[in-house]
Amino acid sequence: MAQDRAERIDALRRKGRAQVLVVGGGINGISTFRELALNGVDVVLVERGDFMSGASSAPSRMIHGGLRYMENGEFALVRESLHERNLLLANAPHLVSPLPTLIPVVDRFSGVVGAVRRFLGGKETAGARGALIIKLGLSLYDLYAGRDSGVPRHSFFGGRETRRRWPALRTDIVGSALYYDARISHPERLGIELVLDSEQASPQALALNHLGLVGLEPGGAVLEDSLTGERFTLDAEIIVNATGAWIDLTNQELAGKAPRLIGGTKGSHLVIANQRLYEAIGETMIYFANREGRVCILFRHLGQVLAGSTDISVETPDGIRCEPDEAAYILASIAEVFPDIPIAPSELIYRFSGVRPLPRSDHSLNASISRDHSCEWLEPAAGAARPVLNLVGGKWTTFRAFGAAAADMVLTRLGLPRRAVTEHSAIGGGRDYPANAHRQAWINQIAALAGLKREAVERLLMRYGTRADDLAGALAERGDQALSTLPAYGHREIAWIIETERPETLADLVLRRLTIAFTGELSHAAVVELSKVMAAARNWDERRRLAECAALFSELNTNHGVSEASLRRRDADQGNSDVRFEEGPHEPAVPQRQVS
């Protein structure tokens, strides 16, 4: 499939019809697209923004079984989630890795009565979990994970050993439990790799970002290119509504009137640059219940500390962000477990928020709303011109199972057999990923073939998995020149990302193809330099480049708590203040400093 966007748009315009149109390019929509593509279905996916730009870009970065779901009696969901976690550890080892998790214990018996009451269908209550209920939960967790989970079983520490290992924890802790789940370093990249894998495996499959559904006419779905404003129609036998928290709004476009399916909650997170907190946590995630009984998390992520999250009901998914009171709530929760570590406002380097697409519920506690997934048909008799399959609920970890279930319903409707399964299909750079014992040999081989330093190949392997082989080949002829503001990245590396991973705006590149917003490497000068590289790759004129910079600065300030002034201060902190710029009409242009 052609990589050029104009060619893909033209191919879609000429196509005119597909068997299935998937609306929504988050992780569940992409998973469904993948399942259908690998089973020979003529499928098109459209996303009004960037791939993985909604709630799919805002998870807690955990790949987990859902320990607390057992409190709600959702044992089948925990079993499925642990199965999918184990598969992701095997299929995407370049992005998913084990995460040791510590539960501080403040007493031995709390939570038992509340757990029994919830299990028997009584009134929902929140509260702390004591050692007994934690032990029971972790024993079941290990049982459901299976002996071949790839991670160790849980263990308990007494109060003295807990304080020895984690001395900064609150002093009234009587012990702790350590168990294993998993983390994902870059969830957006996993989604992109699924798209690329699907199109490579099935040339008739086609996915486009920045192309949204804006209505339905007798001739098909009306699609609008948000970058050009062009509109055209695409007919399909079946439409899959995978727009997450926007499902009800999308159904209004498709059917005018439809039953309400979604009752989403907002989850906000903070990225914190605090060295004392970073050292206090160590290599474990701290998983704890605050005084309200809300489960909170705290762990190292890309060199900083990730903390979350909130769970707030919202009426609309549009315009959500981490509000000041949410940030204060998260910081207060951290202070409950690390009371002697102050966190300054300047140490909050990034905030992000997403709306969980949970099923509509009357639960009094948002935490009690099921994270399970389901598929609901909206039939033409209900007002839709085509049958619409709605993907309701779900959690990040179970995206493959959700997509497979949705695909099975579509295949049945089309009268087609399933001919491919994805349980053991490697994802993107996880394909042929070298085991630890062979890692250095792989790095040495690629370094020798491409004429690159071993350190450079190791860095590429960490970022892109075995796709680093292709990138190393592209760099073999002339090497690469480091960016002045981001010396760990090269000009040709960024150009390769732009060419192969389809970012269409500067925000796509900076916020979803790179991790620099999380690492603290994002600065004003870095934005400008990256905009120059992207302008050259996309043939933008200066007006377009400046507009892209302005749009990104606005998004960072509005949605992520990062002002343009704070980005300029980072220039000085990171040594970019000595970089000499050519001044443009509104922004500094290309840095003139050369980095070897």
C-alpha cells in the first residue's frame, strides 16, 4: 500500500465501497481492523484525528489483569485480562515488559466486610484493603495468570523488611505485598504498528487518520479530510462504531436517534520530575488505596515518575483535560504514602487525561463500573442506513480479545469463515525480537552491517524493536546527524518516522510518535527544530510550519499544562540557550549548532 497520503486518499475515493468501514482509530478500532484485514475482509478504517489520539493515548501505561476487578466479582474479566497480558509480553516484548508492583499494607483485616457485601450484591463502599483480602486476591491472581505467565508469583514482606527496602514510605505500614503485572512504554506506537502490520498483510485493507465521519447519505458514509476539507462518500455493508467515548455522538450521525450506550469517566495522570520520589519508588510500581479508597498508582516511566489517576464522570468527551483540582488530588494521594517528599508545581512536567468508554451504568461508585467489553448491533430498522456494530466498554489490555470478538460478529454477518487468529501473532518490532541471551549478538550484527555504533543500534532497538533493522539499513549509507536540541535523535531517524508512521501534523509527531513529552526532553527549541524536519519531509511552506508550531503550543498549554514560557525555560535548563537561531516571522528557525 502506498505510503503517500494523497495516493491513499485517492485510492479510497476511487474505491467507493468496502465490505466494512471501521470508524475510530483507537486501540479497539485498530484491533478490529487488524482482525478483519487478516481474515481477508475488504475493510477501511478512518479516524477523524490521529491514530491513537483519544483515550488510547491516555492509559496508565499498565498492561494488567485488573486485580481490583475481583472485588466486583468480575473473575472472567480478570482471567481474560491476564491471558491477554501474557500474550502481549510475548508478542510485543519491545514495548511491553514485566512491572513489579508493591501494595503497602496498613492493617491486616480491613476491607473484608466491604468485599463480602459487594460480592453479595450489597451497597457499594470504598475503603482500604487489609493483608487478608490482599492475600486472597493475589492468590487468585496468580492462579488465573497460570504457571507459564512469564512473571514471578506474589510474595509478602513484613513491616521491617518493607521499611528497609522502601524507607520513604509512611511509617505506619505493617507490611507489603509484591506481585507482577506489566507496563507499556509507548502505547501509541503499538497502535501504529498494528495498522502497518495489517496493511502489509492485506493490501486491500486501508487505514487513514485525519479523515472523519460527518454524516450518512443514501450513497454511503460521508467522510471529511480534516487537513483539506474535502468530502466524499464510501459505502459499506457494515459499519463498526469504535469511537469509544464518542459512540453515542457517532450514532447520532449514523442514525439520528439511537439508545445511549456510554457513560464515560475521566482518568487524569501527572508526569513528575522529582528525583527523591524517583529514588524512593525504585523499580516497583506503588499501588495503593488513598483515604477515599480510590486505587492510585505511582511508578517510574521513561526516566520520570508517572502518577494517577482520577475517575470522574463526564457528560461529554470533548475538551477534557487534567484540571488543577485533579492534579491537587493526585498530589495529595501521593503525600499519603510518601509524606516527607515535597513536590513543587514546577516538577509537574506533563499532564494527560482520557475518557474511559465505559458502558452506561447506575453504579454509585465509578470504580465499580465494569471494564468488560461488549458488542451491540444497531440495526437499520432502528434508523441506521446500514447495520452498525458498536464496540462498548473495554480496557486497554484486552484490545486483542475485544477486536477478535467484534470481528467474529462481523464475519458471521458477512457469512465468512475465520481463517486467521492473532493470539500468537507478533506485533511490529516484536517480530523476531532477540531474547536477552541473544540481544547483544543481534546488536553487534546490525551495527556491523550498517556501520553504526553499538550504542546507537541498542537505542534504536529499544525504541522500535526489530524494526530498527530497517531503520539501520536506511542509515547505513550516510549515517545520521544528531538533532541540535535532541541529540539522542537523528535527522534521518525523524524523517524515517515521518515517512513510515504517517504523522500528518506536528502534534502527531511530537506527542504520539515520540516520547519526549514524557521524558522531559520537550522544549521550545526542540519543537521548532522538529517542525523544520517535518516541513522538509512534508513540503510545508513557512506559513504552514508556523501554524503547526502555534497549534502544538496551544495544545500543550490547554491539554497538558505545558506553557510556551515553560518550554522556553527548558531551553536554558537543557543547554539550548546557547543555540543560535535564524529568526522567522514569529518563531526561531533552524538551530545552527552542529552536533557530531
